[in-house]
Amino acid sequence: MYIKIRRIAAGSTPFVSGILAILLAIAIVSSPESSFAASLQGLKLWWTLVFPALLPFLILSEMLTASGFVHGFGVLLEPLMNRIFRLPGAGGWILAQGITAGFPGGAGGVAQLHKQGSITDKEAARLASLAHFASPVTLLIVVGVALLHSPGVGYGLLVIHWLSGLLASFTASRWNSKSKDIPSAQKKTTKRKSASLPRRILQASADARKQDGRSFGKLLGESVATAVQTLMIVGGYMIMFAVISSIVTSLFPMLPSALPASLLEIHLGAGAISTGAINVNAGSASGIVGLALLSAALGWSGLCAQIQVLTVLKSAGVKFLPFAAVRLLHGLYAFGLTLLFWKPLLALRVAVLPVLAGSETLQSQTVKTADLWSFFPKLLGLQALLLLLLTLLSLAVYLLTAIRRQRV
């Protein structure tokens, strides 16, 4: 029975997508002015926020992956990634990239590892879920400064966003605990376990460079082309979902405007929730629940961002429902942690030392495209700090495992 229903659903998928496309076209034609305004809003978000924040990271990620740096550094992170998340060590770099660059930057790094054959399809799906975070620029500058007018709350929401995302991926890895699959990177390193750590790092880097085989000039050109192509796909989805959100809001005026926006596109949803429900200076029950809903929406990240990841990882065959389930779990954890830590979160609204935003940006409470490019060195510093922290955690996991084995 299950197989029969699955076959019927698979056969009807093209017709459903075609019907939805026709309905969308009819809705756009019936209200062209609002659709045009929504498309401009999506285009502005993409050009002023997503494009400048993601382009350098996408280029850098492909070049470092092809050069073997990611694989060499992944040897250091194997104890942490294998034991905690059941993923290859190279996924540690992708995790740091997803945290600092935001979605779909992490998915771009996953696609590079999958293209090289360093990870399997299942590992690509789990690693994409692990590295799916909103950009610090979005949380600190857009949400904290421009929307909530409180940089401190932006920092608090950022920490909760990171913790809830890691908890969601850890929980998802426990769901797959019945699987006895060994991470692909672990299979490749079992033959050189007797070698010293520096030799293993150099060997992993050399193998990755040999497997890629591109010259520096060709690598640079293809990295730029791939990054721009990925960002064009992202921009198309953001414009389309901005229009869909506007249509849904006009068709169902009884719904809160924040509901369809937060379900479909996270930037629009964050703006709608912040405008309608949150007063961080009040500390009231409605303000606390509003912060928790905003945190949950950031964890969910919107269907637009999720489909972007699935498109980038189309070659890996990542399925929507498992990925969306982890995002839903991310949102639930974020909602609960925000309610749990709302007192220290609101206490941060007074004064917090800025890390990514300069004093001029914080005082003017505006977001400028030119300023985002200047944040890139600071984001790289954050990425380096995260990699150092992951390395220390990996060392701690290795030592604890060694001590446990000696006792046994």
C-alpha cells in the first residue's frame, strides 16, 4: 500500500507543480502592482544584503577545498565530527563557514566536498543540516540594529541561534544512530592511522589537490563563476518568494502578516515579526513571546532558504522532508531557549561591545551595502576563532576517548 501511494505521489508531482505555476501566474496578473513592489523588495534584500555577504565566502570556500586545506584541517577535527555528529572531519570547516557566512554558504561548501567524492549523499544531507545558519550580519545588523534597535539583543539571539542549531543537528544524528555506516573520511584514514599527525594532514591535503587537479588560474575563474551562479539562483528564489508572500497576504487578510512571511522568507519574516510584536525595552510578556517567535523563525529559516539549499545540493539528492524536520527542530529549540534565557537576553540591550558592526553603523541604525564589504575581515576573524574552538573541542574529545579506552 505504501509503495503504491508513493508511486502515485511521484507520478502526480509534475502536474501539481504545473498547476501551482499557473495559479501563481494568475495571481501575479490579477495584482501586478503589488507583485512588482514585492519583487523589488526581494531584489533589494538580495543585492544589499545577501550578495555582498556571501560572494567572498563562496569563492574562498571552493578555492580552499580544491587546494586541500579543508581536508588537511579536517584531520584535526575528525574526533569531534566523527564522535559527536557522525560526519567526516572536513565537515568542521563547513560548519564554521555556515556559521559565519550563513545559508546557503554552508551548502556551497558541502557541494564542493560532494563533488570531490569526499562525502556520500547521506553525509551531504546531514552536513547541510548542520551548517545551515543565518548570517551574523543578518542577526546583528539587520535584526539587532535596524529592526530591534538593540545590538545587545542581536548578540543574544545570535548565540541562541547557534546553540539551538547545534542541538538540532546533534539530535538528528542520534536519530540516525541505528545506521552503522562509517564516515567516508574515516574509511580513507584507517589505512594511515599509524602515521604521525603532521604526515596525515599533509597526505590528506596532497590527495585532495591531486584529485582536483585544476591550475590556480582555472580554479579562480571557476570559483568566481560558480559563486555568482549560485547567488543568481538565490536571488531568483528570494524575488519569487517575496511575490508569493505578498500574494498570500492579500488573499488571506485575516492571517497575521508575519505568519506567511516567516514561513516563506526569513528576511521578510524577521521584519514583520519585529515590527508587529516586539518591544525589547518593555520586557513584557508579549515582548518576550515576540522575541521567542522571532528566534524560532530564524531557526526555521523559511522555505525560500531551504529550497535554495536543495537546489545547490541537487546532485547529492538531498530530500526536503528530513531537511525541513531538522529546521523545524532548530526553531523549536530556539523558541524554548529564548524563553529560558529571556532575562539575560533583555539585559544585553544596554551595552555590548560590537564585534562585527562599527560604532557609526550602531549609532545610525542603518544598513549600507558598502559597510557589509568592510565586515568581511571581521567575519574571517570570527571564522578563525570558531576553527580554533572546534580544534580545541576535537582535542578534548580525543583525550576523553583515549582515557575511556585505557580504563576499559
